[in-house]
Amino acid sequence: MRYSTRIKPISYLKANAAEVLDNLLEAREPLIITQNGEAKAVIQDIVSYEETQETLALLKILALANKELDEGATSPASEVYERIRAGPAAR
């Protein structure tokens, strides 16, 4: 994706809000909004935003798992399966 074609000043957003929203939904690419020539915001369609949030959540889970592995905070799978089979009372 080439972000250089997805940069617009805030005045463009103000004057063309409906068109910008339609384009976001169709292209599913973020739009960078500038103010006084400086990038100030990124807007994107809601589906892309939700996908990004889900991806970030999964990455956080992976990072936590890696941290636990590094710290040795793990149990052998056989022990975990045994606890699961034993049911809630054994935990």
C-alpha cells in the first residue's frame, strides 16, 4: 500500500466527509489527515479497525505466552491434561 496517495489535508476531509467515508469503506485503506502540513491523524473503516484490534489482542497473548516461557512458568502438557480430566474439584 502506498501511503503517499492516501494523504489529505483536514480541509479536504471537512469539505468531502461523505465521499471520504465511502472511499474508506470501498478501498479499506487508511487515510492520513494533515493539519498545517503535518500528519495529525489516521482514519480507517470500522471493519479494518476491528481487525487491527483483534490482531493486537492476539499479539499481546503471544507476547505474554513468550514471557511465561522465558520465565519458566509452564507445566508439562501431561500434567495439564490430567488436571483437566480430573475436573474442577481437583484444581
